[in-house]
Amino acid sequence: MVTFLAVIAVGFFLGMRHATDPDHVIAVSTIVSGQRSIRQASLIGMLWGIGHTITIVLVGAAIVLFSLVIPPRLGLAMELSVGLMLVGLGALNLSGFTRWITETFTPGQGQQILLHSHPHVHGDYIHTHPHGHNPEAHGHGEEDTPQGWLDRTFGRLGLYQLLRPVIVGVVHGLAGSAAVALLVLTTIRSPLWAVAYLLVFGVGTIAGMMLITMAIAMPFAYTESRLAWVSHYLGVATGLLSLGFGLFLVYQIGFVHGLFTAHPIWTPR
């Protein structure tokens, strides 16, 4: 029992530390720079952590349970995907394309307020009253239904805002899953405990990334209402940082570690 609790504690806190890796922080900084709500920023961190955990558990469990061997070129290619993604995030942020997508695919943007009456559904609730489908024209608060909290929490993010951090987390998980799984293999001999460790590691990563995104969002939320020009330059800075660090990773992986050469060298980190 003591050993199991130790595994749980170590996995959780190592997962939180894993969330602070530079490439992780830079990636979420680029995404969070478009948010002005600390709560929504924490949700982005949670979604990133969920995507990361999905890959860590699936790929890591396959390595642990079936003793899979990752070829150096494949391992480097997975790490290269992180560099390319950082380059893409930085370029989108600097071009303003990210903000355009956010405004386009966030519910409620550019919709007209049309009032009408017909039976409509709130989860398991069906009732009729004059309403529009915009929140400000609905006729009553969504918090009056059991689904209200979920709608208020996730509705403003939109589909694109929900999927983007999950996808980024999945890509980061591809780069780190082999290293985490191989570390587990050297310390935990039981396959079931090893998988349990991966799950707890993922939970710790989710918690750590939520704290990080909240901390990153604070200056953006503060400057947006008081110093709009500072908020703009903070967004530009995160885009440049993501672009520069992504190009650095591509160079390191492609040429220093030899992915683009005949003799790749890969050591899981």
C-alpha cells in the first residue's frame, strides 16, 4: 500500500513538473494569448493536458505492455512534429489568422437577434416562450437549467477553441510518450502499476498546465482592460517566441540529432 501511494505521489508531481517543459509552456502561451478570461485559460490548460494524457497513456501503455521498440528516426520524427507545430502556432498568431478563426467559429459572432416562439430543449427540459438563439435574446438565463453551467463554461470557447489545445496536447504527447514510458519501465516492473503511473502522470500534467495557463492569462486579462497596446505586444511576443523556438527545435532535431541525415541519434528525454 505504501509503495502504491508513493508511485501515485511521484507520478502526480512529476506530471506537474512535466507541464513546465519549455516547449509546452511556449505552445500554450501562444494559444492563451488570445484569451482574456482566466477561467477560460484554465480550461485551455485542462484540454491541452487531456490531449497530452491521451497520447501518453495510449502510446506509453503500448510500449510498457508490449515492449515496443521505438526506432531512432521515428522518435526524432515525433519530436520534430512539436517543432513544426510551434512554428505553425507562432506564424498563425503573428499573422492574425488565429484571431480571425476564433471570432469566426466562436458561437454568437455576427448573428442577428431574431425572436420567435416554438418548443425548444434545454438538455432534458422542453418548454415554449418567445426567444432568440443568441444568449442575450433568449428570454431567460441558461443558469436556470441543469445544463446551464456547462453551457456557460464551454460555450464561449467554440468548437475550434476546444479542439485546438487538445490537438496541440496530443502532438506534444507523441514527442514525450516514449521517454515517459521508458522511464517507467526502468523503475516499475509491474505492467499494471506502470499503466497506473502513466494515468496519474497525466492527471498531474493536467493540473500543472491549468495552473500555468492561469498564470500566463493574468497579464493578458489585466492589460486588455487597462493597457490594450501592451496586450497586443504581449500577443506578438508569444508568437515570435513560438516561431523562434520551433525553428530552433527543427534545426536541432533535423541536423544536430541527424533526422535529415543518414545517421540519426535519438535518446528519449
